[in-house]
Amino acid sequence: MSVTRDKRNGTWYVQAWYKTYDGKRAHKVKRGFKTKPEALAWERDFYAVQAGDMDMKLVDFLELYKKDMGLRLRLSTWKTKESIIRKRILPYLGEKRMNQIAPVDIVRWQNELMALEKPSGRTPSSSACPGGEGAT
């Protein structure tokens, strides 16, 4: 739990000690931060992820989800999920903290998705369910 300036190249780095899932102590070093606040923010997010706290960013939570679910699903299923996460969820909600995502944020995100229109004139929801509601 240390943020230090690297005198050699003028950047900041973080050293973090944490416990792994099996109770062992581990050490993580992350280098190359231009400012001290950047390094402190990374450290705070790292510890939130390690603690499983909902104060982590959605993008960090999705990395944990990837580690947990990536091996449980068939590769084709995971690739589909990953594509949806990367293209549809992260651009809108990725930098928000999990405990700060409100129902109104979800509704706005859904409205943005529904407003997207493909060159064929179909929305993402209608193209996902051919013949379903909203299909053209």
C-alpha cells in the first residue's frame, strides 16, 4: 500500500500487498503513472476489486466476471457475451462505479441502444431476435 515517485524517470508507481483467494499473501507492482492522483486512484480501485467491494468500476467488475465465467462457458458463448459487453455496455457504463449505477442510468442506456439504427434500418434488439417484436 505504497505510492512512490520513481526518481529515475519521474513517474509514480504503486506497491500493493493483498491476500489471494486461498489466503496467501501476494505482491503487485504497477508502474508508469504520470501523476500521484492517478496512482492513488489505481490503488483504490485495485483494493476495491480485491475486496469484492461494489465501489469498483463496472469495467473492473467485468474483468472479474470474465475470470469467473470464461471457463464455465463454451468458447462461442463467451465470445458472444464478450462482444456484447465490449460494444454495448462498456462505452456507456464502463467507467461508472457499481454502487453508483442507478436505475435511471440503465433506462438511459437502454434508450440509447434502442435509438441505434443499422444501415438495414433494424435496431440492435430487432436484429437479435429475427421475427420478434420490433423486427422489420
